[in-house]
Amino acid sequence: MERTITYQNQSQKREAKSKNSFFREIRKNHLLYLLTLPGILLIFVFAYLPIFGIAIAFQDYNPVKGVFGSAFVGFKNFRFLIGSSEIVKVLFNTVFLNLLFILCGTIVSVSFAIMFSELNSKKFKTITQTMVTLPNFLSWTVVAMIVSVYFTYQGGVLNQILNAIGFESIIFFNEPGYWPLFLVCIKIWHGAGFGSIVYLATISGINPEIYESASMDGASRWKKICYITLPMLKPTIILLLLLALGGIFYGDFGMIYAIVGKNALLYPTTDVIDTYVYRALVDLGNVSMSAAVGVFQSFIGFMLVVTVNQITRKYSPESALY
Amino acid sequence: MTIKESIGDRLLLIFMYAAIIVFALACLIPFVSVISSSLSTETALMKYGFSIFPKEFSLEAFRLLFKDSTIYKAYGVTIFITVVGTVLAMLVTCAMAYPLSLRSLKYRNPITFYVFFTMLFHGGLVSTYILITKYLGMKDSIWVLIIPSLINPFNMFLMRNFFKSIDESLAESAKIDGANDIYIMFRIMLPISLPAIATISLFYALAFWNKWFEAMLFISNKDLFPLQYLIKRILENAEFGKQLAASSFIPNYVTPTLTTRMATTVVTIGPIIFLYPFLQKYFVKGLLVGAVKG
């Protein structure tokens, strides 16, 4: 009996103490905390409130009654996720396209970073670097406009090339089969040059003495790339792959919607979760179902990041996210 | 001591130069073809297709584009959200990044996680849409293009890592001299972080300049369309050029639908292309400190 009382007293004291130190810390650094306040509030409203909005996925959402008044229906909205052939295709497209983007993008970015680091002429480097990073600064809508210049049936650049080498013109916008390849090329065109800068930054951080001593030992350029540059890049590559993998269930909406738009002929290979959800929400007005797909997406993405991070922490601790 | 390069090394180097030249040209040529087709006549474009050099030179598309008020309004909206958005975003981002870079701040880690978590888990499109339209009432307001994007966790972390690389004793000595934290941030930390500020500002400016999806979701008032969304609409319906041309009744007039599209694209990318080479030199420096690992 006595013992429990002292125990209670102690815990009460501890609580009071920690409360005290909380207020002392706030008072001591009140200006610093004040500085973080706008950011904290903005993130709360625009990132955390939508997370609470996930409740919509478990409701029969009624716009008039709102999130607080709509009836709760449990997992009913999720049921269509299983068995609908459309959803299977959309899921496949999302993962397939993302894997292609991540793999090809990383390979091209890393190769260009290595190439840029090997060049001697500074002027050439600056000019070409400016050129290859330029596409990254265009919005996808502008890219879509450029794509239309290249892929249209009549007068499109690709068809002109096809005609010049003796082939018939192709109506690209009617042929879903080609589009995974096209989308990968467009993605690389848009992002690989800029992506290489991050790797280049890592390469420029490598101690030049390592290269010098390798040269002394007679290592060729190729050997130096394989045995010095690539291993040094490994943590960065893994870190960025990890970040990308977490988003594998998110289609690049900005890109795909801008380029494909409402062209239903291309849906078989280009429709991804995000465009599907967008259509379900805006064109069909199916709020709860779209929310259910969104929840599924966030949840799988979250699990993926956590799992992959755990694996990374085991095998390559320096590249783990947290 | 110089070591003579072997033939293999030289061949590899030549291959690298060639690959970079090819990729660089591939990045540049699409711009050239868009600019050249905007300077071409509609009939030439229909007859010969798109090309690197305009076959029949004409400024008709630009004339038509600048006669109408649509493009000016869109420009105004885009410039407003880019300038106001970038300035506000930098303020919010730096104000959060600086305290989180200080080891002396006790609740630094919980706040960092609070920000980081939003990079892992999203509420999704639907709840964001309902929140903004139903509960915040921001539909058809220009602020919907600005306020939700004022803080980007990724940019915040880049900025924080840059502040971290600055010696903490600098702020401490200023504190001993009686400066408060806000003074230290604005008068000491920000001026010495210019490369990082230039880099992150460019990222924000670009995000604001290229904004169209939010406009598509939340804005239906034609006067509030930003440039990029205007382009999206022009791409989706070819009527734009015809609408512009409707005022000029000339016999045998070929409506410049294609060329006005291209002209609008050129007008949209112009400022970015001019601004970009000046800021590009900061990139590697700014990213070097920030991006890789904190």
C-alpha cells in the first residue's frame, strides 16, 4: 500500500517536472518555435487534415451531409477493388510504368553523371549541362504540346521520319501498344538530365587522390569508373531508388493526364491509379469509391517505404531514410 | 607526372562526348521545332508538316494571340502566383528550416518527423478536394494556387541541411551580442545562404509557374486561368485558334489553329528559358550541400 502511494507520488512529480521543462523550453526558445509555427499550421491543414479525410472511404459519402454526417458503411467501398478486371489493369499499368521509369531513369541519369564527370572541357560541360537540364523546367502541359508536334499523324515529326525511310505513317494516338515506350522516352527526356545533377554532386565529393593513386597503378578510365565511381555512388543510388519505390503506386498524374488526357483509346496501357481516381471523382462523381482507391494507394505506398527502408537499413545502413 | 592515355581510354572519352552531344541535341531540338512551327504559316505547316526551320515565315499566330486579352490575363495570373508564391514559400520554408537545423532546439526531432511523415503518407486526392472546396471554400480563388503549396517538405529539408552546414558558433556569438533569433535568421543566416536560397527559390518558382492541375480542379473562372492550364485547354480543344480568328473576316483565311498553339507554347516557356541559364550555376553548389543526406 505504502509502496504504491510513493510510486504514485513519484510519477506525479515526474509528470509535473516534464510539464515544467516543456514550458521552460518553449519560453527559452519561443522565437524559434514561433518561426516554425506557420509551417506547422500549413502542414496540419493541407497534409494532416486530408489524412483524417480518409474516413470518406469508409462512408457512403453524401456531399450535402459532409464528412461528419455521412453514413458509415465499413469496407463496402473497397469490395470492388477485388475482382474488377479494370482495376487489375490499372494497378498493373501503374506498377509497370513506374518500374520502367525508375529503372531506365536511374540508369540514364547515372551514366550521364559519370560521363559529365569524366569530361575535361569546362565550357563544353557547362553548355551541354544547361541543354540537358532544360526540359526539366517545362510543365507537362508544354511537354504534351511538344509531344503532339512529334506524334501527330499528319505532319508529325516521327511520321515524317518513317515516311523518309520508306514506312507508312502510323496513327500513334490510336495505338496503345507503343505508349509505354514513348512515355519512358518522354520521361527520360524530361528528367534524366536534371536527375544526373544529384549524382554529379556526389561524384564531385569523391576525393581526387583516390583517382590519382589508381592512375599511378595503371587503372584505365573504365576500371576507375567500375571500381571507384560506381561503388561511391551506391549509397546515393539506393537512397533515391528507395524514395522512388515508395511512390510506385502513384502514377505520374501530371505527366500522364497531360499527355494522354481523355484519349480512351490509350487507356489499356496508360491508365494509372491516379488518372483512374481522377476520372471516378470528376467525371463520374463517385467520391467514396475514389477515396477508397486513394486509401489503398497511400497504405501500400507507406508499407513499401517502411519495408524497403528496413531492408536497406540491414544491408546498406548509410542509405536508409531514417 | 602525366600518364599517357591508352587508346581504350581515348575511345571511351570520344564515345562519352558523342553520347552527350546526341542527348543534348535531343533535348534542344524539340524546342527549336516548336519555335519554328510557331513562326510558320498555317498552310505550310499543313502541307509540309513540322520542321526545324520555318518553310514560310509568318508572325500571324503571335499577332492573333496578342490581340486577344486571354493571354495577358493568364500571364498576369501566372506572374502573380509565381512572385507572391515564391516569396511567401521561401519565408515559410526558411522560418521552419532554420530552427530545425539547430541542435539546441529540444523539440527539433518531433517537429522534423511531423514534416517527414507527410512525405510518406498522403490523404489522397479526394479528401484534399473536399477539404478545399467544401470546408475551406477556396474554390475559384487565386489563393488556392498559392497557399497549399507554400511549404514543400523536400525543399524544407534541403534548406535545413544547408543551414546545418553553417557553423553553429556563428549564431551563438551573435546571441551573446544580444541579437534575437529572428534577427539572427534574417540578418546573418539568410545572407550567407544565398546559393541555397537561389536554388530553392528556383524550385518553388518553377512549381508555381508550371501549376495547372490545381487550376483544373479548383478554378472555373476564365479570368483566373494560369498559362499552363490555358495551354492544356488549347491542346484539348482545337477551337481556340478559331475563336481568336473569329474577329477577322478575311476571304480564304486559313485559321491558324496549329500555329497559335505553338505560339502559346513559345510564349509560356520564354521567361523560364531566359531566366534559367543565370540560375543554373547555383544548382550543383546548392544541391551538393543539401540533397544527398542529412
